[in-house]
Amino acid sequence: MPVYTLHQTLRIPSTLEKVWDFIAAPGNLKKITPPYMGFDITTKGLPSKMYPGMIIHYKVSPVFGIQTTWVTEITQVSDLKYFVDEQRVGPYRMWHHQHFIEQIDGGVLMTDIVDYQPPLGFLGALANWLIIQRKLREIFDFRTMKVEEHFGKFNSI
């Protein structure tokens, strides 16, 4: 069963500190997730900043309105540089999401690398081709829109 990769970059006209404060706050995840996904964080008493070993429980309806439980662990954090979340329970056979930020002229470059493997072998590969990869792109495009609403659009010279 193949592992697929989604790679996205976004230039943000802000400081490392402000971008980090936004992306490292678990509560902001709902703000950047499309409403049709029915995304709800069900973990009670989450701190304002993530840390290695943090477990976060969600309810989400990724496809056809079917609600599922998703549990991720924040496995690595390097303040003002990157963090990694990995699925522990959820719709994928494997999910590994790296979030990087770095200072660039005029702002911050945010890079996401998601390696994922759908369940169900051949049927999962078919579902990826028909649905999953398009849905993931849609979710990340929505996230780009929300981050740009929050920070503004990057103006390149």
C-alpha cells in the first residue's frame, strides 16, 4: 500500500512569534478547518500551547458526513521552528504531519508536509485517487484562506 504526500507552502506577512503563537495553539485548529467537516475538539482543558506527548481527541466528518473519532499526538516540538502531529486513532492507516515555519524577507514561510496512507489496501488507494487527495487539497486551501484572513496576504515584490 503506497504512502502519499501532500506538500504545501504559504508565505505569511507576519513575525515568527505571531505565526507560531497562532499555529501552536490547539484551539485555533477549528478556525482553519472547513465547517462542513464537523470538526470538534473533544479533549477538555487543553493548554494554550502544544507540547511533545500532547494527545488531542477530535470528532470529525471527513467524508459523506460520517462522524469519526480522530486522536493525534504531538510527537515533536521545536519552538518557533516546527512541530509534528501523528494520528493514533482515526480514518487513516497512517498520518504524519510536519509543520515548519521560517523567517523570510517580508514575513514567514510556513511549510506543511503530510505523509498519509489510507486504510483498506487497494480500495484505499482507489479512494485516494477518487476522493481523499482532492479533499485534503480542499482542506488545505481553506486553511490558506483562513490564515490569510487572519494575517493578511503576502505581497511579493
